Amino acid sequence: CHFGNAPNDTAGKLTLDGLPERYEPGATYALEVALTRPGMKAAGFQLAVRNADDQSQAGRLTVTDREQLGILEERAVQFAQHRRAEAPAAGSETVRWKLSWTAPENSRRVTTHVAAVAGDGDDSQAGDFVYTLESESTF
């Protein structure tokens, strides 16, 4: 829904830390999504963790800061996302979001998708930068 620039512009970077390459069934992992972009005025993100074979929900996402983050559930899949656009702290070019993922009890390959927007602060969908990443974990 944001447009005007090519996705994953090299001046910025989206990262996901804390997701292991190999997870232990039922274990809980602290995740951190970070978006860095020079000149970014506002930022937001969405993250989902699904079973790779059928795209169903994989494990459970939880958030502790319910003012900053929320969980939207659509078609039995959880999407962690920002509640309002975040601005980088003074002197910073990075916005970070923290949440937790509890791995599924069964052993399946999972795929995590993250999308984030580095906004220019004009409250429109034009001129913003969109970043995406995908990663896989196995049991």
C-alpha cells in the first residue's frame, strides 16, 4: 500500500534477531525487529510465523508492550504489528520492536515474514520505503 520507491532500497536495512536457525519445540524466543534508514521520520512493521508446508500458524506470538505492539489474527494466523507509527529516537536512524515467539510443539519447518515501512512523515502512502525479509527455521 506504500509506493514511490523500489522495495528494499539499499540505503536502509530491516533485520530480525533472535529467531534460531534450529528451534526447540515449545521453547520461547525473544525476537527483535529493527528498521534502519537515514532520514526516516516514522516506521511500522508486521511479522508472521507460519508452517512452511501449508502456511498455517506456527507457534504463538506474544507482545508485552501492548501500547506499542498488537497481535492481529486473520484466518487463524497471527500478525504482530505496530499500533502507531514510531519515530526514531533523537540522533538515531533505527526503530526497534520487541516481541516473543513460542515455537510449535510439533517439529515442522517454519517461515517468518517481516515487512516494514520507513516513512517520510507526511502521513501519505507516497514516498515511503518498504522493506521485507523472509527467514526459515527448522526443528
